[in-house]
Amino acid sequence: MSTDDASAPSDSHAGASRVPAHIAIIMDGNGRWANARGLPRAAGHERGVEALRRTVEAAGQIGVRYLTVYSFSTENWRRPASEVNALFGLLKTFIKKDLGRLKKEGVKIRVIGKRQGLPDDIAGLVERAERETADNADFYLNIAFNYGGREEIARASRRLAADVESGKLASENVTEDIFASYLDTVDMPDPDLLIRTSGEYRLSNFLLWQAAYSELVFFDVLWPDFDRSFLEKAVAIYSERERRFGAVSKGSA
């Protein structure tokens, strides 16, 4: 599936070797993977972490600079408490087990989303991961945790409105770029490519502003089975598309 145009390009020409600078992934299907095997949903999430490790490694190796993954949404609080706790536990395990290696490999970690309401131990680990990798610049791993696109936009709007009210910013000077500077993704490019697994065809409140013109690729594979081959296939699909960014196709008269 493809969009018809795009925003803020990181490239503008199709080519077989074109690699997107920023890939975003909706990691969907952990629960269904577990249910299909008669396993508890937590087991699917555990296998999903393994898929994330594979994907981070593969993305860096093929030349991607930014990877943003949807880990826990603001809507996920509606799930059973046992599953929410399991997801929290996996984030803790991932940071504790992988932080040292990612730091050595030059990975900079940013966690985007609402910090308020997170358990103290989770908030502390998030701050630690960001602090210990703050000086890295080889690869950028962004984890959307307690994140919702609408909530992010509303939160950014409140901050912008407060600056206008205080006189720090004039309302007539508010542009798209100014607004984007209030989002969690400030200082990073918009995703060129957005991938969703599990056969679903929707954004599910993920990067609604940033993905306005991202190329979209959907796979039927459940996230725990996602590997480098699927990542490379998505990049190959992306590389064959012509991103027009609102302009007329080069082949049009």
C-alpha cells in the first residue's frame, strides 16, 4: 500500500539501493502468535522482544539511522493488568539486558510518550537509558512507550498555547515547523517508511503528525516472526516507490 505524496523528504528519487533514513514499526501480533501456539500472551511479548533485537541489529547494518517502534500505547492500559505488568516487565528486562551493549554500539535511546503515570521504576529506567546513551550518534532507537499520537499532539498544543499566552511566541508566527518542535520527536526526521505487521491496515494512533506522508508497508507476518528478510523486503518495496511530496510524477506530462 502506498500514499500518493509525502512530506519533508529525506530523499526524492526512486532507486534499487535507496535506504530510508527513518523507519517506524508498529510491532503487532504478539498475542495472536502466542494464542496460535497455546501459550500465554506474555510468551508472545517475550518473543517480540527477540524480534526487536533482530530488527535493531539489521536496521543498523543496512544503513538505517533512525528506528522508532511502537511498544506500549496509551490505549494499552485497557488490557488486563497482568498483561500490562508483563509489558512493563519486558521493557525493564530489555533495558537492563541490552543497555550496555547498545551503549557500546553507539545507539542513542529516546523514549517518546507520556511520562506521567508510569511506575517509578519504569520512569527511572527510561531516564537511565536516555542519560547513558545521550552522547551516542551512530544509530537512533526511539521507543514509543505510553504513547498515543493524539495525546502527543494535544500535549504539544498545550505547551505551545502556554508559550503564546506568556508572550514567548506570537500566534502569527506558528508554522508547521514551529509546532513540530513541541512534539516528542523534535530533532529527528519524519519516518520515510512505516511498517505494520500482523495483517492489520491502520495506524492505531501512531505518529499521526509525523507519518502524514510516510510510505506504508503492511505484512501478514506476526511480529515475533519478523526478521531481517522482512525488513529488507520492506526497504526494497520502499526503494521502488516514487515519493512525489505533493508534486507531479516525473513521468506525467
